[in-house]
Amino acid sequence: MYFESHAHYDDRKFDNDRYELIKKIHEGGVSYIVNAASDIKSSLDGINLSHEFSFFYAAVGVHPHEVENMSEEDIQILRNYSKNEKVVAIGEIGLDFYYDFSPRDLQRKWFIRQLELAKELDMPVIIHSREASAECFDIIKESGVKKGVIHSYSGSAQMALDYIKLGFYIGVGGIVTFKNAKKSVDTVSKIPLGKILIETDSPYLAPEPVRGSRNNSQNLKYICEKIAQIKQITPEEVACTTAENSKNLFFVK
């Protein structure tokens, strides 16, 4: 059993085969999928998909790339969306100082505001952090939010342990399989398996040996195999433990 903790099946790259593929993925052993949002539209798209499949769940939120035109009205929309029984998290939200598609002051403002919403609703968060590790950590710590996952984690092993102390899980995806992924391998080796979630970030970041292709949740097996190799355990143990971790985070509010 696999639990896909982060994918984007609302993405237009799935327009030609979305429903058939999701069904095939589930039949192939992926028991649960959480679809992470990037904006208001994709939040609703994820909710709509969650109503098509019993095993499919949605997160709602606005990605740092998309916050430039965000308003308080959007916070109210997210609040209303969060009342849906298939919505299990606020996300993905955070900071991205690599691309800077949105001004940094607005990224900070709406990241903080969405964390406030998550705390108000007592919901976990899905965090995007790129080239903003220290500031992202400080904002989360200050917010008082104590449950969530750091998606596609790329920081140091020590910061991962610091996040775990706050109550967070660490999201591990296809990057850990890349040949130059020394930092990710080091992090996985040093954090407890009980604090790892597996993810594909589909349709992005396909793992080896399918790197460069359109990613989908069937490729979770390669991520499990790599984690198992690092920790010298079986892929089955990785799959089962990370599935339980995801259930504990997303299904208990």
C-alpha cells in the first residue's frame, strides 16, 4: 500500500487521460492520494476530483508563485472550501525565493495569513520552501502551527530534525533518487522513518529510472526502494510506515 502525499492531478498535463490514469494508479496499489493546490482554481479542481474517487483527497491553498493578486476574499474562499469533508490540509503554501514569481513581501504576507487560517481551522499544512529555508522555518515557528509536511524537502538534515521537533513531517520525493542528491540522502539517513512522507509531486520531478518523463504516483515504488536502500530495510516497510504517517497527519484533525 502506498500513500501519495503530494501530487497535482488537476494539472493540464493530465488533461488527456486524468480519470483513467488515477483509476489505474489506485488499482496498481496506491491506496490514497492527496492533491495539493496552487491557487483558488486548482483548490476547487482538487475538491471536484476528490468527489470522483473515494481514495482521493484535496488540499486547498495558494502557492507562493500565485500570491501577487491574492486578497482577503481568497482567504474566505479557502475557509469555505476547507469545510468540505474531503479537504485534509492547507497547501501548498510557503516561500519561493528561487523564482521570485511573486514579490517577496507579498509571499511573506500571504504565507503568514494562510498559516493563520490553518491554525484557526486546526488543519495541517503543506509547505513549499525554496531558497528560503531559514525564513520559512522562522515564520512557521512563530505561527504556532504544529502539524504539517515540508514538501520536497531540500534543506539540511539538521533543519529537518528541527522541523520534526516542531511536529512536522518531511516530504521525500523523486529527488532522493538523483545521482547528485547527497543532501537528500543524508537527510533520509538521519531522520526517523516515522517522520517521512513519500510524494511524487506529479507531474513533476519523476525519479530515476524514469527521470524526465511525466511523473505519476505509480513511481512511488522507486522512492520507497531508494529510502529502503538508505535505511537498510525493505521497501514494504517504507511503504507501510509512510502510509501510516500520512494517515496520522491528514486524517486526524
